[in-house]
Amino acid sequence: MLFWRASRSPNRSDERSSGEGERECSCSQEARDTCSEEQCLVFFFVVAGPVVLYSLPMPKITIYSTPWCGYCKQAKEYFQTKGWEFTEKDVQADTVAREEMINKTGQLGVPVIDVNGKIIIGFDRPKIDQYAAS
């Protein structure tokens, strides 16, 4: 029997599976009592008793957007539902951010989403998920 739980806060005891006590996060260091990484998404797998812990670092996301862009709003809502933190740059108000976006993409359309250093033009969920996992 396989169960899984996900938590953005691995140190919360109420989200841990019971059994063999606290498990450590292996996101950046081996053999630690608790995860010190706030940017970690931790998965607990329980297979008939013992807990095996896998952790994935949170994706680094920057979205270049405008206040009136509907797809930008959808993308930001999607990030929030996934529990991902992101940096928003308003290219309408911030000329430095606009130039940065143009230098990265060569175009003016929004949203432009930078996920772990990979550029996505538009709101493309499959690509966002793919790049976030890499």
C-alpha cells in the first residue's frame, strides 16, 4: 500500500507520517534532523511502515507581466495553487524589467515566464511543469 503527502513546510509535525519518527530532508544536505530549506517541497512515501523521504527544490520563477494581462493573472494563480513562490516584474511600470524581458526574448508580449532559467512565452502549463521539475 502506497500513500503520499506533500508539504511546503517539512518541519511541521502535523504533516508528517507517524511511524519511525522525524525524517530528514535530503534537499541539500545529507543526515540532517530537519530541513532548513524553506524553498523545499517534501514528499513522504509510506510503504507498509517505513518512511522514505524525497524532496524537490522549489522552482525559481520570474514572471514578466502587466496589470491588465489575463494570461499573466492565470499564470500567477497557477503558481499559487502549486505553492510556488515567484517574482513578478511589471513591464508596464518598470522600464528596467521591460528591457530585461526584451533582451531575454526579443519580443514585447506577456506573460514571459522564466522557470529555472528557461524561458516560456505565454501561459503554457505543461512547459511550466516540465521546467519546474528540472
